Amino acid sequence: MAEPEQLTLDLDGWEGPLDLLLNLARSQKVDLRRISILALVEQYLAFVARAAALRLELAADYLVMAAWLAYLKSALLLPREAEPDPDPELLALQLQLRLERLDAMREAGARLVARDRLGRDVFPRGMPEGLRADRRADWQVGLYQLIAAYGEVSVRTCPVFHVVADRQVMTLEAALARVSTLLGVTLDWRALDQFLPPSAGALRRSAVASSFLAALELARQGRVELRQAGPFAPLYLRRPA
Amino acid sequence: MTPPDDLVRAVEAVLFAAEAPLTVDAIRAHVGADPRPALARLQADYAGRGVQLVRRGDRWLFQTAADLAHLLRRTSEERRSLSRAAVETLAIIAYHEPVTRAEIEAIRGVQISRGTLDVLLEAGWIRPAGRREVPGRPLTYATTPGFLTHFGLASRRDLPGIDDLRAAGLLDPVDLSSERLEKPGDSA
Amino acid sequence: MTPPDDLVRAVEAVLFAAEAPLTVDAIRAHVGADPRPALARLQADYAGRGVQLVRRGDRWLFQTAADLAHLLRRTSEERRSLSRAAVETLAIIAYHEPVTRAEIEAIRGVQISRGTLDVLLEAGWIRPAGRREVPGRPLTYATTPGFLTHFGLASRRDLPGIDDLRAAGLLDPVDLSSERLEKPGDSA
């Protein structure tokens, strides 16, 4: 098992199929612009076949690239169709351009990191005194803004009086007194509206609400019995027997 | 001035890059030769420049010329506008001083953040003005002479009163939301 | 060599004292005058010395001469060397900027692993440089002034071989559709 492991390590050395292709291309020892794409494809497919023979787990992208290269190889070898789509020569050229471009960046990176780098080859001053910039704020605010702000605060926070002008209401106390009194008059069931004072409009609405609350309160105290046939049906009141 | 030789250049670079003043021995360890002639040469080269080679005890260092120290520090003025919260807080302090933070918040109807008072303190417009003798002994704030100067006031009495503000239309709730339907006095 | 005038001394002192490279504007803020003639004079004064005045992008700094590196290299603080992926990614960003992550991946033919951009960002060599107005609005990356300073470049035009690469068409915008190369099903 030692040998396959060796090759696994080797596989891990490649950063993906393009990296592997570039290294194979470089092994042709010619200018990348003059490499033989066909030879390159052969090498790649042979590499993948060898890895497969050793039953190595190849990453999916290696296999996808292998499939694509096999397609490219057959397209390059077969007699030209009238209108090949896509043009295999163009595909080969694109692959070559990608390899050149990656190679150029690899080269550029190597030249970059080999430069005289600050902190490694050249050094800045070791103990700079340092520069200090004290920022002083020059606040842009004037007297008008100040007093206008105070005006706004005053307006916002001065107490607001809300006066209810002339609104007739029947208080709960009045309703309690009236309902209790009227309950004493008869033993029969009587509808709630018969307990209301003669009135109309806003006062009547208030009287209904207060008398209803009074009826509930008296029922709680056991001083009245309530009956209602169904929701929203008239409410009947009776003195307990 | 003749161009510096290799030893002078080496001593110059070593002292420039050093993170602490170096003894002659320490320099020699870097440059591999007696640095003393080079030190003398460098001291002469830098005489009268903005940077000097100086000796402190038995250690050598480059430092900026003492007469240029003032250049290394500068103050720059930045135009900045005060936040609305800060302007309101300043106004409340000016009208009600001495006033506690809780009182400012009660008047504004909004809490004030720590930074708001800091900005006003840093601007030099307000100052702590003693503690109020109530439970918790809260700090009170008041305005400073710098406040009067900045706003062109001879004294706090020059601040327009509430009636002046109303007369000037500054109490008209023009931009307030419709939730405030009535003003006291209007409906009565 | 004539003795330096006051402005030259001032610029010299400010740059010596600075903890980071300074722009012309930053120097002017300290010395109160256009420092450019003084910078030219200082560059000449220091030519051939152990310390040099250099321009990196639009910033200036003094640093030790490159040929003295062997005297100064600090073995104690061994810099963590960059991974091959990080070096290539940095080169791609420097030569193609602004460039998206997808474009970097298209050039390298592999996905960028998690830490690669982080390392470059942390080193202060690259920065996010806005979004590209294409579907997905991907973020682009570009190099920083710190990149120029660290790698000793006066400007991006000084990137090794950049003119030749451009002339060869190797820096043309990356056609992301060429990604399809690896997906035969798509192109068939």
C-alpha cells in the first residue's frame, strides 16, 4: 500500500487539473505558445488512467477535465466537419491561453515575493518618534440653532390639556342606583332597555353601557339574575326570588 | 561631501532600523568591524540636518533635530456639526442651569446618551457644577464662559425668554406631528 | 553639498519621525508648505547612502538600502512564508485589479480556499474595491498602498513585466464563460 499512498501525496501536490496541465505543459520544455495541445492531452489522460489503475480517488474535477480533454482530442483528430461547433482549434487555443495566463501569474507572483520587501530586506525606521495630529472639532453651531432647539423642546414637552366639551354621560354610580331601585318594583323578567332613563343620542349610549355594567356588578353581588336567549339577544333582568 | 563608504552606509542603516539605541559593540556585531570611525563620519554628515546622530550614555541613535519637534505635532481643526440631541441638551442646560441629567431628560422627554454630554464637555461649553443635595446626590451641569464666547453672549440673561421665543415664532409647532392637535390656550 | 534649508530639514524630520509612509498632503500639513521640492532634494541627498528616500504610490518613506539586507535581516522574527495559492492570488489581484473572486478562480482553475483572501487582507495588501455591476453584484478586490510599500513598488506600473503581459493579452478581462471549458455537457 506504500506506493499508492506515495502517489496520493503526489496528487495532493496539484492544485486542480489546470495546475497539473500547466506542469505537464512545462515538461514539454518549449514556449507555452508552441506546446502541442495533443501531446498535453495525451499526458493528462495517461496520468488520470494511471491514477485510476492504482484505484486512487480522483477528485471529480480531474475526471471532468479528462472527459473534456478526451472530447477535445477526438475533435482535433477527426476530419473537419463543415461547421464544427465549437471549433476544436479554438478550444485548444483557449486552453493554451488559460495555461499561459496562469503561468504568467505564477511567474509574476514569484517575482513579486522575491523583491526587496519592507520588513524583510529593507527596513523602515526602527523607533520612529511618531507624528501626532490632534484633531480639534470646530463645532458649527450658532445662537439661532441653540434657541430654536430650546423652542422646539419647549413646544414638544409643555403640558397638553385635553378638555372634553359638554359631553353627557351616565356614570356607573347613577346606573347602579337606578337599576337597583327599579329591580325592587317588580318580580318579572324585564329587558335591560326598560331600566334606562328616557334619553337619546350620546347619553343613551352611555346609559346602555353603564346600566349593563351595573347589571353585571349586581349579578356578581347576587342581587340580580340575568337571562339572555343568545348572543346579541335582549338581556333580561329579575330580582332573585 | 565624499560619498559614504560601505562601513558608513552599514552603520547608518543598522542605526536607522534599530528598535533601541545601540552600543558600539552591538553595532560591531551587525557590521563586522569597529564602527567608531563611521559613527564620527555620520555625526558630521548629519550635522545641521533635520535628523541627528546622537550618543546617550554609551548608546547611539538617530533622532529628529530638537528644534523641529514642534512640527511632529500639529492640531487640525475639523468643521463638524453638533447633533440635534447635543444642541437641545446644551440649550436646556443654558436655560435651566444648574441642571441634572435626569432633569434634562425630563425636559427633553428623551434619554440622553453618555456621548452627548461628553461632546459638550469636550467642546468646553458645559462644566460639572456641583451635586444637588437630594437622594443620589446627582451631578449638575452649567455653561462655561467659553459657551458665552462661542455664542456671542454677554451673559446668560441675553438668551431670549420663552415669551421672546413665542413672539419670534419659535414655539409654533410647525413641524410637529399631528398628534398634538391643540396648544394650551388655543382651545380654552 | 549645500546645507539643507529649513523646509528640507523639516520634511526630513517629519518623514524620519513618521510611523508609516506619508502622502505629500500629510507632509504639507506638518511643514506648512509644498514639500515636493524638498522631497526631490532629499532623494538626491540620500542617494548612495545606507538609508534611502523612496516613493511608494503617492506616499513617501525612508528605508534602508536594499543591498544592506544581509546586515539587517532579523533571523529571530522569521516571517511566515506565503502559500503558493496566496502568492498567485495576490499576483492576480495586483495585475488584474479590480478583480472578482470568480475571476481569480477562473484564472487559477481552482476555488479559492477559505483563508487565502483573509491572509492577504490581514497583511493589508488587498482591500475590497467596490462591487461589479453585473448580476450578483460581486465584490472586487484591489491592492492597497501598503502593498506598494511592502513590495517596494513606486506604482502599479512598476509591477514586474506588466507591460509585456498586457501586450501579450494576458491581462485582458477574464471571460468567465471560458469556465465552460471544463463542462463538456454545456458546450456540446
